[in-house]
Amino acid sequence: MKVLKFGGTSVGSVENIINVKNIINDGNKKIVVLSAMSGTTNELVAISNCIKGKNTSEAEDKIYKLHKTYKQTIDALLSNKTLNNEAKKYVSDIFGQLIDSTYKTFSNKLENTILAQGELLSTFMFNCFLKQEGIRSALLPALGFMRTDSSREPHLSYIKTHLDTAFNTTETADIYITQGFICLDAEGDISNLQRGGSDYTATIIGAVIKAEEVQIWTDIDGMHNNDPRYVENTKPISNLSFDEAAELAYFGAKILHPQTVTPVRALGIPVRLKNTMNPSAPGTLISNETSEKGIKAMAAKDNITAIKIKSVRMLQAYGFLKKVFEVFEVFETSIDMITTSEVAVSLTIDDDRNLDKIVAELEQCALIEVDKNQSIICLVGHEIVNHQQTYKLFEILKDVKIRMISYGGSKNNISLLINSNDKIKTLQKLNRYLFDLNTL
């Protein structure tokens, strides 16, 4: 059985929903994971923020407008009167609960409950649509089996047990539909897998059922060799290894949630990236297979803060690095890049919520320099240093100030830290050099 995930754009209009139906209706059993309709999660975040700010009337206005959009979508999608009424009742119940939420005290639990409604709405409507089209479909509510543990990692044994129960207690179907993104936390409260988490949901399910393949359907023809938002004439990559895909996702390739490949990598379950609007395009296949050596793609990660930690005692202070890492552990802040010398450590973080506390703690044993507005440019490929032209990269970037360089933690990645103002210029220069093979 395959697991197919469709993102918000893929179910963002009636036309696109029909495209999804045509893609999945091939006579084979499958599990379909859906995101919320495009724009819905943003609106739910805005509603939540209004409730947090005690702007009840503004929250209600946003809820009524969003409800109206869904009723219009139902009328355009469902001509069957019974199913139309069924969908409208379900949708009205959800928006009624959202109205009730505006009078409650704001909390993280309330926010997570509000954000979960988008996926519940899209899956219910889609299930009604499939039934109207004569396709045997059934809902598998994600909140009945998707759960994280106390470390916020997927609780795989729980998921497997409860997913098996869901299959056994649900009517037999050709298409099983479930929600991406949403889950329960270790305490049993509604939570989520963060933005883009529907990809993660799909591969978690794929790993649990030992799927033949997991497909991630979006609005682009697979993983591209550069960021098409900033660089013209980018090209889709036909094949990537799990390691290469993980590096690109973590360092800014928006097509994948950073954790997507983790559940399926050890099991060797391939992940295929496809375009809902162009289903005949081959897309990108992510697997254990590695292809030619050298640089395949690049990605950029913004909102990076660089921290230089300098201690004159570091050369003989064997516990210094341990102490530095413990500070970041205490404040639950992960490190992206790190380089060291005899007397200093430079590292980067992408979460600066506790930056002041981190700096205050580190200043007790070292001199600290902080640079904000930084970006990481990540160059990815199999055994990347074996690319015959890799050594010339720094000639190409001679007019770009490089703050840090990192290589060695992975054979598949060279990371450059630069000022964010130089990001687009750097991506474009690298693209022309690496992929157009022009001399600059």
C-alpha cells in the first residue's frame, strides 16, 4: 500500500481537489494524508492571535468570513444534496466551536485545538466528495492514532497499535483519508507536528505500515537544484539519497518538512515528490540509492544568528566545549553550524528566543560576539568534495563576505554563513557557476 500526502495548495480550490481525486482514483488501495486548504492555517493563526490579544470582535469577524468561504466551496464541490448538507453541518459545528473559543481564556492547548481544525475541515469535505464520485473512501481520524512521546518524537508503538485498531473498526475502503499535521501529545492533548508537518505524518504512517512508497504531492515538479523564488531557470532533481534530501530540507528547501525522511530512511521506503498540477512530471525520487558524485543542489536558511565564543583559557580547558553545549541544552536551543579554533568557537542558531539568557550565561566564562541577520547557504551532493570544480567555489564567491564555513560533519554538505543581504546574489552566482557552467 502507498501513502500519498497532498499539501494545502493541492486541496486549495475545487479544481485542485478534482485533480487530487483523479490522481488517487487508480484502483489501488492507499492512505491519503491531507493538509488544510491553503490559507486556512494562516487564518486560524490570526484568529488565535486575536483571542490571545482579547480582540473578540475581530476574531469573530475572521471566523465568519472563513466559514463563508467553506460554505461556498461546499456548494461548488458537492452537488449531491445529502452530502452537501452533511458537509455543511460538520463545517458549521466546527465554526461554532471556534466562535465559542473566542470567549475562552487563551492557552497553548486552546491554540493547538484551533489550529487543528483546518485539517479536520479539508478531510471531511474531501471524503464527502469521493463518496459523491462513487469512490469507496473512509476517514481515519489522526487524533485517534497519531501521538508524540515526552520527547516530542513520534510514539511509534502507540501509533501502530491504534492505527491497526482504526483499520479494524473502520468500514472497508479503497481510499483511507487522514489528517496531516495534527496529533496528540504525551499528555493526550491536541498538538501538532509544526508547519509542514503533514509530510512528516505521511512518512510516519508509511513507516508504521511498511508502505511500498510515500508520495508527497505539492505544486512544484519535485526538489529543485536551487530556490526558484530567487533564482531563474532552476531544474528538478530526478534522484536524491535520504541524506541529501535531509540536508536540503533542514537547510531551507521548503518542499519538505525537515524531519520527513527520518521515519522511512532505516526501512528503505522511498519517498517521491510529485506535482499535483503536473502529475505526468517524473518528480524527485528519494531513496537509499546514491548517484553521481558532486554538487546537486543548494538551499538557503534565513533568520540565523551567529555567536562567537572566545576564551583565552580554552586551549587547556578540556571541559569548555561541554560547558558551552550544556548552556544551549538548558535553554532548548539547537545548533546548526559550528567551527572551532584553539581559542574560540563560532556557532549558529535559528531560534533566538532565549538568546539574551544564553549570552548572559556564556559571558561568565568567555567573551561573546553576536551577529544577527545571517543566512546559511547549504551545498548538497554525494561526496561533495570529490566534485572536480568544488575547490573553485571560493573564487566565485570572492566578492561575498563569508562569516563561517562548515564541512566534515557530513560528506554531503558544505555550509557557508553569509550576511542575509548577500543571499540572493550568492544563490544566483552559485547557480550560474554550478548548473549553467558559465565562467564568471
